Amino acid sequence: MTDTSIRAVALEGGFGVDRLTLTRRERIAPGPRQARVRLHAASLNRRDLLLVEGVYNPRQALPIVPGSDGAGVVEAVGSGCRRVKVGDRVVVHFFPGWIAGEPTAEKLATGLGGPGGDGVLREAMTIDEDALVAIPAEMSFETAATLPCAALTAWSAIVELGRVRPGDTVVTQGTGGVSIFALQVAKMCGARVIATTSSPAKAERLHALGADHVIDYRAEPDWGRAARNLADGRIDLIVEVGGAGTLESSLRAIRPGGCIALIGVLSGAKAAVTLTLAVMRQVRLQGVTCGDREQLEAMLRAVAANGIDPAISHTFALEEARAAFETMRAERHVGKIVVTI
């Protein structure tokens, strides 16, 4: 069953930012235990750009609506709904099928804007109520929309999997969404943060967000050694978003028994590394893929209680989606790119 149509941004006819089109989709009535959410805001992730460019999954079926993170208001519910009701302000969990527990292939196949089907760059979406989480009363839709992917990935890297404690030293790389959230969450946990970046302007922004030290990796190519010196030889966790081009430096910088949270592949997905650096010093290489819905709920409570304010770099309207993706591709942002709907 459908009623009036909605606007949506869809990738049609092939991959590439220039193939993004403002089109229309059906507004679908919710079935049993489903809810329809009127979306007010979305945010972009590197994953979304990689999907649009055909890198994330070259065999992705088209057309598809991209977008992983969205927030809005429940406007209709199906029979048997108990988690949400009409009028609730909610954020959509990126993996609707991953409610709790360890990830499985089946859970990870439910990711929005990819294997799980259409994403959030549209005016409304119908989804199982279990994928929805209430937004704290004081939180805006724009803030909530930045949290399900980048922030939850950072939360998992720092809190759930990295087990960062007060007094630990954490290294973050760059000024993308995950790295900025990792900086903020690490500071919330009482850690010292050493951040890397590529320009004085971005360094200034990182200091303003709480970084204790910032290394310009263009002026200091051996940033790993510089970070290790700043930390007196004890770096407990590195949030590794660079991939092939930075992993070797991370392995040399991390302390024996430390953890490298493997998240991004900005400089390549295939790395030749010196494995003895990990083996002989018992370094933990921990892959991080977002998190489950229960972790999202815990993180939302922590964000609200500690007053973390996501760094929103740029805001675009739905019809400006191409410009939003171009901004991400050109790396002109520090933090998150939001699309208002």
C-alpha cells in the first residue's frame, strides 16, 4: 500500500556523483511492527561516497538511494508496534538487523544505503521499529543524524573494543567524522589525545575540540615517531583510518600490548606490513564496523549526559546532495556533512 510520493536522491544509470538525481519514490504504508519516519536530517559518511563512486561495491544493484545516517519523526505505525508511536523523535540505526551481540554476515547485510537496500537521503522511510532509537529531548535532528555510523564507530573503537581508560593516550588520524568523534569520546573517557592532520587551519580546529597535541604529518612525515615521543613511548590506542599508507607507522608507534582500531582505508585497502611488529609485541589489530543498536542507545545516553557537540562542518539541502558529496570528495570538511530534508 502506498499514498503520496516523496522526494529522494537516487543513484541511477551508473556510478559517480554526477549520476545522483533528485527523483521521487513511493511513500510506503508500514506493515506489522514497522514505522514510517518523516526524515528531517541525514549525514554523509565516507562509505556513502565510496558507494556512489562504485568502490564500496562495484556490483551494487541500481538504482539505489544512498545514505547511512538519518533522524526524524515517526509519522505512522503498523500493527503491533511497541517501541515507538506517532510523534516520537527517532534516529535510524544503520544496521537494522543488528540489535545486539556479535556481528554476523546476516546482520551486516542489513546496512542501509547498500546491501540492505535504500538509504536515508529521502523524505520518508518505512522500517522495522526495532531499528529506531529515541532521540534525547535536547538533541536536534541534525546532531542525531551524525551519530549512527561515524560516532558509533568511534564509540566502539574507544569504549567497547578499545577499552580506553583515564590516563591512556589515544592517537587519531585526520579530521573526518570518525576521527573527530574519536577525539571527543576519548577526551570524555579521560584520555590524552594526539591528533594528526595536514594543515595549520585544521590543527587549530583540532586543538579547539580538545586535542592535547597535533602533528602536521606533511611537515613531520614520521608522525608515528613524533607521536611516540610526545607520549613518552606509551600510545595505548591508535584510531587507524588511513589504511595501507599509515598502518606500518601505526604498528611502529603503538606500545607493546596496545590496540590499533582498523577503521578506514583512505590511503588504500591492501597493505604490506612488518608482521613481527605485531607478533613480537602482542599488538592487537581490531577491526571496527560500527556497532549494534544497544551500543547506539548507550552512546546516545553518554552523548547527552556529557554534552558532546558533534562537529558539523557543512550543511546542504536535499536538492544539493551532489554538492555535499563533492565537498566530501574534495576533503573540504572538518567533521560531519549534514543534509537537511
